[in-house]
Amino acid sequence: MTQADRVLSTPPTNTSARPTDLTRRRILSVTTGAIAATIAPPASATPPVNDPVFDLIETHRRTHATHMASLALQARLEKTHPAKEVSWVSTKPCHDENEAFEALVVAGATTLPGLFAWLDYFDELASEFETEWMVD
């Protein structure tokens, strides 16, 4: 009986610098991975200190939370007081949130990670019931 000098079902074991798998899927995955590595910020990256968009996002988050808390307080007060008497509770927080949102919309990101954070934040606003109207 003759002995096979090679098994065709096993991949070659040589480690040449040139890739041997040139299937469409492999080429697309390598290309996509390379593009994503150059564009997307790493998950553990800290925001650069020189991009103001990170501060504007945090300011809007804070003012939005304050506005929502003032609306909850106003709703509790309206149970025992006329609405005209307690409407002042949410007026300033509402104006503060509007100003923070306008500053966020007007300001542009100065870095690529800032741009990604800016776009992600608008996506987050669009996905929530209380803030989806802001993006529309």
C-alpha cells in the first residue's frame, strides 16, 4: 500500500508573511477590522481634555436630571396646591436645560472621539421617551 505524502484536508503549516486565505469573507473582515481600528476610539480611552463637547454633554446630562427632578417635585406639589402656584418649580431648570442643549447643538467636536461621543449622545437622546423630541 502506498503512503500519502500529504493530507489535503489540513491547512499548510508554513507561516509566510502573505495571507493564504483570500476568500471574500476574510478580505472583508480584515479590511473592516483595519478601518474600525483607525476610526473608532478604543473603549478604554479617556476623553481628551481639550475637546469641550465632553463637558457640554455632561452639563446637559446634569441639567436634564435636575429638570426631571423638578417636574417630579412639581407634580407632587400640584396634588395639594393649585398648578399656578407651583409652576415656578420647574421654570428655571427647564430654561437651564434648554440653554445647555442649545450650547451642545451649536458646539462642534474638535476631536474624533469627541465627535463619536457627540453622535452617541444624540442617539441616546433620540432613544428615550422624555428626550426624543429634542432630536426631532
